[in-house]
Amino acid sequence: ELAQSASYWQHASWAALVCTGAQIDSRKARPGDLFFCLPGERADGHDFALDAARAGACAIVASRNPFAGKRPDEADVLLPPVFLVSDTRQALARVARSHRETSLARVIGVTGTAGKTSVKEVLAQVLEMRGRTERNPLNLNNQIGLPLSMLNASADASFWVMEMGISVEGDMDELGRILRPDIGLILNVGDAHISGLGEKGVAAHKARLLDYIQPSGIAVVSADYPDLCRELEERLPALSRRGVRLLRFSALAEEGADSGAEYAGPGRSGGLYSVWSDDFRFSLEAPFQGSFGSENVAAVVTVAEQLGLTQEEIREGFARAGLPEQRFRSYSCSRCTLLDDSYNANPLSCARMIEAARLMANEQERTLVLVLGEMLELGVKAESAHESLGELMAEARPKAVFWKGGQWEAVHKGLCRGGYANAAYTVESAPHFARLLEDISLDDTLVLFKGSRGNKMEQLVAVLRERAFQAGEN
């Protein structure tokens, strides 16, 4: 059917075909994009191939003819070439891997349980001090998002910083085979996606990244997590055989660490940190605040220093860096401070944000309000993890607690065990939250928002911003 028009094939000469990007969403397709028809639960990309062609896609990758019944001379657009494959998702991975092999960039793969998106963003902004740096948009970090991000990254860039997220067994192997990083960074490990990662534990799956670092590459790994250290020890002989150099960083001044960082107090717009290794010792200001930021800073500085950046470049990169939406974003007005870390949640990230919020509230002489949501995908550990979270919440001595989602009984049990006796509310919806806020004063408060994606915590953030913030204040 596609070959009925000789003028079509002459126009669409494969010899002249040059793709400048890739897309799986026809609404985002641009001229020069290679459009992959991925089947999904709610939509099939094959049904939108014609829309991608209208948007200027230079070629289509499909597992069946997406233009069946469409004659090239009858369509309202010149139909692009179609590459037929048995599995379009596997084709996406193979094409991305080929693009990576032709790239001149130094490739950094970033994984971890908490904070990996923020570290990816800050590391990329620091590396931009030295040269063009590409990275995944937001958290496009799975078997579809990672190769798509790679195909939209310039092969002429100096650096690629690519986040790698896993949720089930085998994920890291798939991602590792696609990316093959020059530097593999494991930021931390903790309970997350337990229902999908089986009995081996999160550290075992995260550590699989080390198996895919390029020969003579660098492994940058936290020294602060015993489970991760055990996995690392098992892999040391294999790393040595491949010439992969190991660097350990620490936020706890662990013995044997090669580098580290320590929180030194609040700065003008973020936190002050002292960073060190055998080769350097200096201070900088970062867009984090509190002790949790020490880990992030140590990781970024270690990678940047290995890539040749000077202390001055690292300092300036941190000073310019900003965090993505819903990740430790602070908004202040005369009445209150809103700390938005609402994108996702697990036990490790919740503990860190509660501690950071408590510290910031004390520094600003404001009382703390916690607006938290259920931590999802914890499997058999869900109840105990939420009880422990309740105890952590109580230790922070908040003025009020708001909870959205399930596991409230477990959280309440932990709150009681921790001696919490102030106001506690369960939230059903954003309008319900707006009504509940009428019961408390927001004056001189710091309000933390944190919860898993399924809770849609951003809707509650919007309620507070509308209620407490005057126009022009941010």
C-alpha cells in the first residue's frame, strides 16, 4: 500500500533521511523526529502515526502498517517511510544504544532511592559550567523515558546526565544495557518499590548499575549504607578486572570514604556545605538545606571533580543551580513558608524531608505543619513503615498534621507512640483540605507537603498557595 506512489518514494529517499530527535507522543512530534508507535494500555501509537506525520516526523517505527488504507496520494500529508519491527519498545532501546555509541559525551548514570532527580538536575547544571550538558526531562527514567531522552540528546554534547529509575526485578539490567555509562553514581538506597523488587532488597538491584559501567570507567557510590557496601564488596573483583575505578563518598564522615560533605548552616538562598577529599577542601552554597543535602552535594562534587571541573566552576555551578518543581521547592510570604516536596515519597525521602523542614522551621522561627500522604508500593512493609513515619512526625513536634490516603491507622499509632497531642486531620480531597485549613492559623508557619504520586499532593499545594499567598509574593 505504501509503495503505490513512485513520486512518494522518490521524495522520501532513505539515503537522505536524517533524524534529529525521537518521540512517542504525536502531540509533541516535531519536524525531523523519528516516531515510535508504542502500544499502551489506553492508546496505541499506531493510531497516531498520521498525526505524527502531519507534525513533520521524518520516519515511523511500527510493528504493523500504521497507514493501512491510506494511499500516499490521497493523504493530506506526504507519508514518511515506515520501518517495520517485531517490537517497537525493543527497537527504541536498540536505536538509543546505537546513538549512545556514536556520542562524544561523557555519560553519567544516576540512581538511588531518594533525591536522584534533584541530584541529576544539579549535577547537570554544574557540568554546564564546562560544556553543553544533556539530561532526562523531569523523571523520564524508565525503559521508555531513558532511551527517548537519549535519542533527544545531542551526540555533540560534552556530558549526558541520565537518571535511571527501577521498580521491578530486571529493570536495572535493561537500563544498564541501554546506557552503558562512563560514570555510574549510586546516591543512596532505602525501602521503595518493595512490592516489585522481590526479596533481594533494593541495594542488590541498584548495585546492578555497576555491572554496566564502561571499562576504565568510574563507580561513585555512597559509603553510608551497609547493604550497599556489602553489594559493592561482592563486585570489587569484577570492577577491578574491567578497570573500573571506585570512589566512595560520605555524608557521615565514614572511615574509608574518598570524599564527603557536611552541612554548615543556612546561606543566603540555600544551605552552606563544607566539601572535602584527599585532593581538596572548600565550601559552597547549594539549593539544599539541612544534613540530607550533604549526601547530594558530596555526590555532585565527586563526579564533577572527576570530570575535570575546578573548585571555582563547581562553586559557581551550585550557586546558579535550581531544583525542579515539587522537589524541595521553598516559597515564602509574610504569613508562612511552603516547602513543596510533593512529587513522590518513600520512607527514606520522608524522613529526610521531615528533618529538613523541622530544621528550616527552627531557623526561621516558625512552627511546623505537616501535610503528608501515603507512601505507596511498600508491600509487606507498608504498615510498619507508616507506624515509623508517625513516630518521626511526632518527634518533629508539628503544630498540626494533615494526612491523605491510606495507612492512617498505622500513622496515628506512631504519632501516639511518639507522644503527639496536637491537631490531626485526614484529608479526603482538595476542597476538603481547604475547609480544614479554616481550623488553624497559618501565620508564622512552615508547611511541608510530601506524599506518593497517587495522592496528588500537588492539588493540596495549590490550595495553600491560593489561600496564604498574596499576589506577587513567592
